[in-house]
Amino acid sequence: MKKRHHLPKDEIAFRVIGYPLLILFAVICVLPFLLVIGSSFASEQEISRYGFTFFPREFSLESYKTIFSNAESIIRAYGVTIFITVVGTALSTFINMMTGYVLMRRDFRWRNKFSFYFFFTTLFSGGLMPWYMVCISLGLKDTIHALILPNLVSVWNIILVKGFMSGLPFEITESAKIDGAGDFQIFIKLIWPLSTPVIATIGLFTALNFWNSWYNTMLFINDSNLYSLQYLLYKLINDAQAMREIAAESGEVINTVPIESMKMALTVIVTGPILLLYPFVQKYFIKGLTVGAVKG
């Protein structure tokens, strides 16, 4: 006779209440994006008449045709955005990790003063104009560096790294120094592998920040060959809106520019690559969260 394993009451209650709530929360998160996808395939007339919809009555690809009418610019902008995301994420993660490690070191006598210096910048800043003038004086105008260098350091990520590394045993560093290891060697071979969870966390947020970046392009870039994807699509929407306003002032009616459905299509184009990439990155992200969760 096989013994029946009875679940505890709290486990049963969690399954009865928790699972339906999780499913409901997941549906609430997915529905807006499904609305965006459905509306991107609706005609401009339908959106004007019935509003945004999950299931368009008049299926139309006009918004996508308008966006990809200049496919060369879109592909080039994709290349720029992918480049700054990959390079910027790698450099930013490495710099923030090293800074957080230095501020965590108990044997660094100035760590509290430097920590206050970094934290102070989150409360007060020099403003947009001094920041812009510094970037221009460094020769970043109309260069790919303008889309990467100004966003490399994140004080929030440094504080996050410092807090995580403070939980690592300091004896690891001391024993490695006794064995003759240098600071950089300790960081790369010991601290870095133990910090996989925080690397995955700040790496994901940094990648999203670089992928969605458009403000630096607007400030520093005049060369259309260096436009990021987000700024190029933002410019397409503004140009289409301006064309419609000019036509309205002159008494003409332009219905061939699907502005509202274009906004939905642009959202799909921008978020699509990230959604397709996430399932492949997810296992590494989850693995990074579990590694180091239990320390021996």
C-alpha cells in the first residue's frame, strides 16, 4: 500500500489563492501589449472611430509600410542601438562593479568619503547646461562615444553592488592577499564569480537603459548615420505629425499617414527584439540569482 502524502494546509491555501492571483497578474501584464499589437494592425480610420482594439476590424499594414519605407535607415539605426547596448552594458557593468568593490573594501580608508561623494550627486547636480558643455568640450559631438560614455556610471548600480558585496565574507580577500594575489586578480578571479546575481541584475537594467536611450542622440548627434533606433522612430512620428498639421492649416486632408497606428507599431518594433531575446537570457538571469543565494 502506497502512503498518501497530504499537503499542509498552508500549502493548499497558497495553491488555491496564490496560483489564481499569479495567473490574473500575468494576464493583466500581457493584455496591454496585446492591445498594442492589435492596434498596430488596425487602420487609422478604425482607431479614430472605435479607438484601440485587440482585434482590428480592418486589418492594415499601412503603419509598418510607412515606417519601413526607408528600410536602410531603420537597419542602420538598429545596428547603432545594438552596438551601444552591447558595448555600453559591458563597460558600464564592469566599471560599476569595480567601483562598488572598492567602496566595499574595509581596508580602503577613504571609502566613506567617496561613498558620500557618489551619493551626493544623486541629490544635487550641476544641471543640463554644464553637463552638456563638458561633453562638448570632450569632443563627443557627432560621435558614437556620445551615446555610450555619458551613461557609463550609475550611482544607483554602484550602491546596489556595494550593498551586495558587503555581504560577501571579507576573509576571502584577506586569505587571497596572504597567498600573494593582487587587488585586480582578487576582483576578477574571486569577487566577480561570487557576484553573479548582482551582475545579472545591473546588467539587465543597464542594457534596457542603453536600448531605450534617445536623449543623448537628440542632444549630441546631427549625423543621421548615428541615429539610435528610438530617436529615429521618435523623429518619424514628429515628422508625420508635422505633415498632418501643415496639411490641416492649408485646408488639405491627409489620411495616408497613420499616426496613431504608427505609435503602436513603433512600440512593437522597439520592444520586439528584447522580448525575443529574453527567453534565451532568462535561464542565465535565474541561474545568476540562485548562484550565491546559499553560501557555503
